[in-house]
Amino acid sequence: MASVPLATRAHLLECHDCGTFQRLPAMPPRARAVCLQCDALLRHTREDPFGLPLALNLAALMMFGIGAFWTLLSVSTAGQLRNANLLTGPEELRSFGLWELSVVVLATTFAAPLARILCMIAVLVGLRLPHRPPFIRMIYAWIERLRPWSMVEIFLLGLFVAYVRLSGIAHIDLGPAILALATLTVTMLAADIMLDPQAVWEALGAQDRGDAEHHPQAGLLGATLHRMGCDTCRLVTRGRDGALCPRCGFALRHRKPNSLTRTWALVLASLILYIPANTFPFLTVIRFGSGQPSTILQGVRELMAIGEWPLALLVFFASISVPVLKLVGLILLLTTTMAGLRTRRRDRTVLYRVLDAVGRWSMIDVFMESILVALVQFGAVVTIIPGPGAIAFAAVVILTMFAARTFDPRLIWDRAGLSPAPAKASAAA
């Protein structure tokens, strides 16, 4: 490792939100650099960008082991007892034939968080090795792709909603896994905050003495080369669309291919599925042989009926309002971008960031259902059966998440006829 912290080096970055190339000055630890054109955060340096995140991820791995396999909730009624852990919900959903929903819950609450923790530990340990394995770069590149699909914190909110709804049905005992998952959420958040992603990429690229911006890839000589920022590692290099980034190995793209067309397709598919998601039964509670299926909106009414107004508002906002607002927001971005609207470019860029961040929180109801189905299977006394509306709703959430990731916010600035010019970024300690 170099004696001078890598975070102090001046380098060129492309803003992922507006496409402006900006040369960051040498930055001390705990400094922030923001885009002068759209206010996006370009970098936040840290005093210890590797050691503390490694310790936090090791702690997160231990908490994950406890949270995944120990008891979350125990429910008893009529002399019967059922326990649930992180894997019980997906197993019960699969037993009812909803394997699609089972895969979604298992991937977002177990597979993605575990993979993200293990990948980050592998990268941070690999940085300490004298000879770093080449696959570490690929592993680190996938960590950012796993981030939106790791939903432990959303699962905890769904668990809380399930706890409130179960309180009127049976006696509930909290298990030690809840505290472990809460600690895991805080630990992973702290690890993300203390990490400087660019410092990691600079450390991974330090063994390469060639500068990609001044030394194009082999096989590109004689071709028309353009300066492009890598969407994965943010290295600015000269190349052409489809060439491989010399640092992370992913394909270089001047802009996301067919961004508007693909986003429209995903938005329209979400709009179609939104109808069955809110009209088909989400779940059915059967007590002593009788019960009526309920939709998401009816579930909100049930929470209001038992006096849980704050929780009802939370579920209504996350499960009803957010999908609608996200679809409306995406349609607004698509139409204004295609029209080449020149006004409020920064506001529309901020809108994109909000849409990209909030969509995943609509999974609260899906996680609530997985907990209820796992715990409330007491035969003729009381049973909860999942409905097909849950599959359609989960599909809406996933498709809108893909739509936000497919949309390229740099087109907001491109289509307005404004070619971003290189500028020097601002940095504040």
C-alpha cells in the first residue's frame, strides 16, 4: 500500500446523474465532493476506508447468522405453538404453490444480504494481501448491484406490521433473532457510511501502472475513441461503446442502451400488473372455518379498525401511494426527457434519485405476508392463506425497481440539447 492515502489523489470522474466530467481536487479525509451541475454526491472520503468497514462487515456476518436461523417470533393459540425464522416464510409460501413469491422473499432477505456481506469481506481482506486475486474486482463490482436487493431493514418493518396484526389473533413472543436483525441493519448501514468506494477502486487499480485515460485498450487503436465514464467503477477512459473497462472489466457505455424504450416497457408492464395487485386477494384469514379474502387496501382498513392509525398510514403510503407515485414519476421523466424539456433539469434529476431510492420500501406488505403465513397455521382454529395478489404486487415492485435502474438520468441533460462540459468539482472538508 502507498504511504500517501489514495483518497488524496486528484482524478477525473463522470457524474452518473448528469454526465458532466469533473476533475476532483486532492481531497483530505472526511471531505465531500458534489457535482456543480446537479448537486449529486461524487465522493465522500474517510480516514479509515478499509479497516473499520471490514470490522463492521465481520460483525454483520455474525449478526446475520443469529438473525437468519434463530427464532424471530413464536405464536401460540389453543394449545398450539409455532416458531418462525428468516427461512420459514419462504418455505410456507412454496408449500402453498407461490414459489415465485418464495424466491423473491428468500433472495431479498437471505441471499442478497448474505452475498453482499461475504463479497465485501472478501474484497476488504483481499486488499490486505500482497498479491490480490484478479476476481476481487468482479466481486466488488457486483456489490453495488446487490445493494438495492438487500432488504433486511424493510423486512423488519414488515415484521412489525405482522406483529400488530397477530396481536389480536394469538399470543406472541419475540425471539432473539429480531434484536440480531436490528443490529445487523445498523451495522450494515454504518459499514456503508464508513466505506469510500472510490478508495477501494483506487486500491484495486493501484497494481496497474497504466493510466487507462492515456493508454487505450489494445484493439481500439485506429478506432474513433470517446471519453467515457464507467458505470461500474467510475473510471474515466477513452474507448468506444462495448469495450471493456480496463479496471473492472465491465462493458463501457456512453449511455445506457435503449434506456427510454426499455423503461417504457417496464413501466407499462407495471401498470398492467398494478390492477390485479390491488384487486386480487392478498391474503385470507380463516377462523373456525370461515373467512373472507382481503386486498392490500382492506388490510389497511383492518389496521385502522383496531386503532393502529400510524401503522395503517405507513402501509398505505408504502404499498398504495409509493407504487402509484413511482409510476407517475417515471412517466413524467420519460415524457419530459423525450420532449427535450430544458426547464427544471436539476429538479427532475432529484426526482429520479427519490424514485430510485423509495421503490423498494413497497415490499413491506410482501414480507408481512410471509411472516403471517409462516406463523398462523393452526388448522380449524385460525389459518392465513396467501393470495395471488401478492405475486402481482411483488412483480410491480420489482419491475418498477428495474425501470428506475434502466432509466438513464443523463438523458435529461442530453435531450435538452445541453452537452455537459468538464468542470472542477467542489470539495468541502
